[in-house]
Amino acid sequence: MKQAVEGRELIMKHIGVTLAVSALLACVAVIGAPALAQNVVDFPGTVLKVDEAAGKLTVKKDGTRFTFVVDGRTKYAGIKALKDIKAGDAVTVSYIVMGSQYVAQKIAKSK
């Protein structure tokens, strides 16, 4: 009888751990899903304006103008930071759309 009770307790602990792990994995999937679902788009153009304080970069090409949000997750190529970009520079911004914002994932300065 004692073995049966211990066996049931062991099964219940196993079920509890399995449910906890499943819940954790579900949370990770939901939290990570928006980032995974985003398509990264490249936009090459000429810098019109750099606003370091606001973390914004405005780039134009062929009459199309985008203002990108630049944050701590933005990567750089050919430069170290947003402050290294000036109006008139040729850049390519790789971005995702989050809500109504264009969020820069990577900014590459052309030579």
C-alpha cells in the first residue's frame, strides 16, 4: 500500500513538472513570436535628418521618405553609433514594422 501511495505521489510530481515546463515553453513561444514573425526589409537611401536625442533617423530615396526608430538593439555596419551618421550620408537601413513605427534593426553606412 505504501508503495502505491509513493508511486502516485511520484506520478503527480512528474505531471506537475511537465505542466510547469509546458507553461514556460508556451510563454516563451508567445513572447518570442512577434519578433520571429517580423519580416526585415532593407531601405537604401540618403540621410535627411539625424535626431540623436529622439533616437530617429530620416532617410529618403526616389521621393519616398522613412523615419526610423533607432534604439539600443540597433546594430551598425561601417559606423559605431547613430552619432556617426550625418545628413547626406548614403545608408541602408534594415528595419521591421512594429505597429506604426519603422524600427531599425541594422544601419549600414555606404562608402
